[in-house]
Amino acid sequence: MKRKITSYCVLLLVYISSCGEYEPNIITMVVGDQKINCKGNQGLSECYLVQQGDQIGSDLWESFPNEIEGFSYFPGSIYTIQVDKKEIRNRFQNSTETKYIFIKELSRVIID
């Protein structure tokens, strides 16, 4: 039993020490004035319409099935926001999940 606990503690220390300092990946995106029905991670849901990168300012919008943690969305407004695009690696399932965390609102235009 003592050997099992010691092995667990060593594995935990290796895991903690392998976690480097996190560097944010800040991106700007434009969120449209309405959501659309789409197929998201959990099946059918409502998705934001967004523009990112070179799409910003164009007529191209893409459905965005992810949530943006901390973002207060109200239909009828177009938002330009900054988010932290965070890749979270699940070592046990050998997969990566992307989280979007709201940083700040750069502008909000109310559509009549």
C-alpha cells in the first residue's frame, strides 16, 4: 500500500512540474447580432455567428458552436471582443479541448 501511495505522489509531482507557465493566445473576433441553429459539441444548439482574422469586416460569417466564458451576449448587437483561445489537453483521453475566455469588449453596435 505504501508503495502505491509513493508511486501516486511521484506521478502527481511529475504532472504538476510538466505544467509550464501559460501564455495567453489573445484573438479578436466580431460576434453577430443573432444566433443561428447549428450542430454543436452537444448536438443541436444555438451558435454565434462570428468573424475572425481576415474575415473581420467582410461579408463572411461562420457558425461558432463554442461558448465564450464570461461573455454577456444580447441579441440585436454586434460585438467586437477579445478572447483568450485556450487549448486544454486532456492527457487521460489523449484529446484537446478549446476554450474561449472573454477578456474585454472593444465595441458594441446596436442594430435596430
